[in-house]
Amino acid sequence: MKYTIEDIFDVSAARYWQVFFDDAFNAALWPALDITCEPIELRRTGEGDALEIVREQRLTPKREVPALIQKFVKGGFSYTEKNTFKARENMMRTVTTPSFMADKITTHGIYRLEVLGPKQVKRVWEGTVECSIPLLGGKVEKILVDEVRESYRRATEFTRKWHASHPET
């Protein structure tokens, strides 16, 4: 299942990415989304247009797992997210691996910015979720996409407030 999420932010692309990878922003974001974040790796190379960032983190939602997915989860639910950002492309590739049935569920996508003006960008997430569980795959995909959409909605609201209270200088 392929899906797209788009949101507009009144900030420059450089500022958007600076905040996106900022420790203070992330320390405030994850609790606002009811998610625990455990950093695994953060590697930065280059600077300016040559900047590349690889970030891997384990994310654990603090909310109830949807009923259909509970059947497959033994213990707690988490997922590992690996991001590869390239400033030159204004884009980040993301691969997410769930803590359950990782051999049956594949999620990945492209997170990019389109510059609309000096202080306005459109964030575009183009995601793919594939679940190879016979008879249930499509339902699991829909549930996961709905979860991502809700998380993005909440993250967008939080990010807009953050940028408003931490303006670009």
C-alpha cells in the first residue's frame, strides 16, 4: 500500500532540517507523541550541501496496540527507524522495522521538502507498507497507515508550534 502525506511549514528548508535533527526538539517531540525514543546511532558527515546524517532509533508507542495487530505482538510493541538524510537532495530515506513479524511487514519511504518560498516548505512523505500475511495483509497495512497518518498529524501540530515559539533568526 502506497500513501502520501503532505504538510506546509512556514520556515526555510535549512531551518526545518536543523530543527528536525535538534536534540531539544526531539526531546520534546517524542513525549508529545506518546512515544519513547531510544537512540541507537547518529552519524554526521560533511557540512552544507554535502551534509549527510544517518540516524537510527528504537521507537516505542505508549498507546494501545490495535486489536488486529495485538494477535501478532508478543510483549511490547516497538519499531526501529533508520533515516538517511542528504542535504543536497533535501531528502531523507527511511526504513522502519517492527519488533514483530519483521519478515512479513515492510515499511519504508521518502521524506522530502519542496521549497515554496524563502520561509515556506512543503513536507512530503511518500510511504509504502507491505504486509504478506495471507487474508489479513491488507487490513494490517490499512491499520499501520492510519497509525502513521495520526502520528504525522500530531507531529505536524507540534512542529508548527515549535517553529512559532523558536523562530528562525
